Amino acid sequence: MAETVSVVRAGRTETYVVGEERADGSLVLLPQPRAEPAATRPAATLAPAVGASVLEVDGLTVAYGPKVAVADVSLRIQPGEIFGLLGPNGAGKTSTLSAIEGLLKPRAGAVRVAGFDIRRQPTLAKTRMGVQLQATSFQPDLTISQVLRLYAGLYGVRLGAAELHSRLAEVGLEAEAGKPFSQLSGGQQQRLSLQIAVVHSPALLLLDEPTSGLDPQSRRQLWSRIEQLRSAGGSILLTTHSMEEAQAVCDRVAIIDHGQLLTSETPAELIVKHRDDPRVLAVAHGEVTLEDVFIGLTGSEIRD
């Protein structure tokens, strides 16, 4: 921490940061920077009050004309929790995420992120979110250093050379700093996309099938990164079709189908709760797994 000194002038105390020593032995005194206004600080400093939910979804209903895509869904995500939203294609996962992000206006219900209503206080709510989509495309000719610095700037986060190197090192991309985004592999693009999503230290991170299309090594590496974010106090909502992924990284999961939330427990609790369900036993091969529970509750038919 930089050394400071206080000087009384005209009855008022002013604080200075001690700078470099001049040739004559005197010290350079620099005015101490003023604290940033609360609204512009990184989101991690604006986390919800102790005990409050990071995400609150109450009675969410989303419709496209006469078709109801999400029907009266309610859920809570706590600080430091990884929450998985599971469902077949067309079950309502993407519509739920889009409403949480503020991209869709729901027919009914409320969404609050770190205590801020996404419809009444959209800017405050959105600055507390980070989003990684299933497929993300950044400016192909920019280097990854330029891409990361550009998107950090959009959130008001300034990255010096040392901080930029540190951020890329966190996701194993420091050696690729000067490489154009278009030349990255799929796994490298996903890791960069995740780093951009958390560059402003959001209270809530939304991940839409983050490991889709990745090889096992890249998938495990991404799981490790997600767990690191949770360990640092972040909360994560992810959608996935991988029951292995849900069981490996999620503290709790919810199963949604035809727009309705069917059940929500820890993966282990879901298995215990439904292991004697005839629908689950009909599809199980040996010991009941989370995938058996999922198929038993949502059906075996293929969804488009």
C-alpha cells in the first residue's frame, strides 16, 4: 500500500500519496485519488446484503403471443452458489435466461439481481451480471489483449499491462496475448469469453451451455475455472444438457419442462427423492443416476 501523509492547510486536512524522491532529496507529493462513486465500482463491491439472494425470480411468465414459454417460475440463488437449470430443448431455459438478462419483457413476475429489479432498475441490475453465451464471436482481427481491454473498458474497468497479463494468465492465455481472436481454438475462445464475462467482478454470472462442443480436457478446465469463481464469492447460473456436468459442479439444480419448474434440489437429493419413481425406474439401467431422473421426469421423446 502506498505511503500517505496529511497536511493541514487553512484549517483543512489534505492527504497526499508519497511519490518518488527528487535529486535534491525532497519527496514528490501527489494528491490522493478520490474514492470512486459507488455506482462505478466493480460489482464485487456492490454485492447484496449478507443473507440476501443474489438472484430472485418470482412468478416469472414469458409468452410469445399465445404461446407461454415460461409459466410462473420462481427460484433463488444464494451468494457463492452454482445453480444448474436443466431441461430438454424448448423447455424454457433460454427464455428464462433472456428474461433474467433483461432481453425479454415478461408477461408477469419479477427478477431482481443483487436486490435490483431488472425492469425498474435495468442499468444497476445489468452491471451486476456477467453473461457468457453458448457461442460468442468477438472482433476477429483484434488480438485477444485488445478484445479483453475493449470489453473491460465498456464496464469502466481499466487494465494496465500487468493486470492484463494477469487476467490472461488466469485462463492460460498469456502466451496468446498477441494472437487474433479468429486464430484461437474453440476452447481458447470459451476461456476468453468467460474471462470477459467476469472482468467487472459481477455478483451473478450467467452461463448458457458453457462447455458445449469442448473436448474433455477443455471441459474439465472450464469446470475448474467455474469452481474458482464460486470460491471467490461469485454466484453462477448455468444451463447444460450434460448431467455429468450438473452433478460435477452444481450445488443445486432445477429441472424445467414445458415452461414449468418441476423440481429443485441438490443433485444427490434429486436422486434420492426420485429413485423409486416408476417413471425413473423404467429408464434406469442399474443404479439410478441424475440422467435417469431427468429423463424419467421429462420423457424419453427427442425434442427439436
